Amino acid sequence: MNFKGFRAVKVVRIITHFFAVVLMLFLISSCSKFRRIEKSEDWRVKYEAGLGYFAKKDYYRSSILFEQILPIVRGLPEGEKVEFDLAYCQYHQKMYLLASDQFKTFYETYGRSSHAEEANFMYAYSLYASSPDHNKDQSSSIEAMNAMQNFLNRYPGSQFMNQAVDVITVCQQKLERKGFENARQYLKLKYYAAAVVAFDNFKQNFPDSKYLEEAGYLKVLAEYELASQSIPTKQLERYNATLDYYKEFVDNYPNSTYIKDAERYYSESLSKVNKLKPIKS
């Protein structure tokens, strides 16, 4: 490296070090300032600082200050603002269940507020945000869907209507997928009788599902496997049921990609039925 190159590198290092020191001093100053505010006995100081942090999207510090003064400002004009912003602080920190409770508290307390509609919507939306993927327990999805439907019933012309409808649709899709996967899981575990019942329940609960075609085929398969593993006195009845389920499937989905596989179970079931039928004298 020549002298000029060495000098340039040294300058860059000095500048980098300088900015690192400045950043560290800024952070120290910022932390010490926040600690002073946090220890203040004047709730107004904390209120104004909390609003400032909120505006800067520093939801962590804002929530700390708002939580400290919340018992004091309840009943005061500032209380409404603190309650509402605190709920959003929790939401933006992904503490969705806490946020949902806070939004619910807000609209129950400030029912005439201009923010009551939004808080009602965000209560349901926070529940939705907390709901897991379809392969997990869907209790929170059901709760979110019900809460959002109640919101639409209460505010039918809401500005949040489209978002609310989307949430309900997504929750229904997750419940639909969960129901189908549960039924298919019974089949994988070789609980064939339970699988048949589960596929029937799925069809009843989700009559417009995109999974109905596959569910219809899998029901034929489940009944066939149940028949083949049954005791002799139950086999004729269950092979006949396989034939009925096949006919129902073909009537509903004559061009299905599962037709060939279903036909195999039909043919084998028909052969078994002919062998098992009692001989008439």
C-alpha cells in the first residue's frame, strides 16, 4: 500500500470512530433523558414525552410512560388519548392479545369517542393478528371472526368494512384448511371410521370448499379400507357403503382426476359384495 492509500484508510477509520463515539454519546444521552422522564413525579411531563415517543414510533418507551400515568389520567381529558395510543403501542410491539384487551377496554369506556369505531375494529384485528397458521389450534381465529362479524353488524357502513370482510374470509379459509387436514390425518393414522365421519362433517361445515372433491374421494378410500379391515359380519355393509360413496362422488365430480383411483376401490368393493352376498335358496 502506498502512502496516499495508507493515509486514506487512516482517515476513514478516524471518521468511522468519530461517528461511533457520537452515536454512543447520543444513545447515552437519550437513555439518561428517558430515565429522568420516567422518574419524574409530574404526570404531564410523562404524558408529553409519551406523545413525542409515539410520534417517533418509539412504541416501547411510549408504552412505558403511558402505563405509568394511566391510573392517574383515567377520567381526565388526556385519559382517552393515553388509552387509545397505548393500545397501538402494544399492537406495534406485536403484543396482540394485550392490544386486543386494551382496544376493547377503550371502546367500552369511551363508547362515544370518535375513535370508538376504530378501536372496535382493532380489537378484532388484533385477535386476528394473534391467530396462528392453519395447522395450529384455531380458537383465536374463531374468536377473531366472531368479533369482526359483530363489528360489521354494529358498523355496517364502516370505513374498515373491506378489511373486516377480508379478515373473516381468511379466518374461514384457515378453519376450512384445518378441518380438511384433521379429517385427512385420521386417514393417515388409519382411523378409518373416524375419517369417514370427519369427511362428512367437513362437507357439512364447508359446503363450498375447494377441498370437497378430494374429500369425496378420500371418503371412498376410507370406507373401503374400513371394510377391508372389518370383521366378516360388518364387511358386506361397509363394502356396500363404499359403492354408495363412489356413486355419490362420480355424480358430483364426473371429470375428477381421482376417478381412476376411485374406480379401483369401486371394482374391488363390488367383487367383495358379490362374494359376501348370502346365497338365495
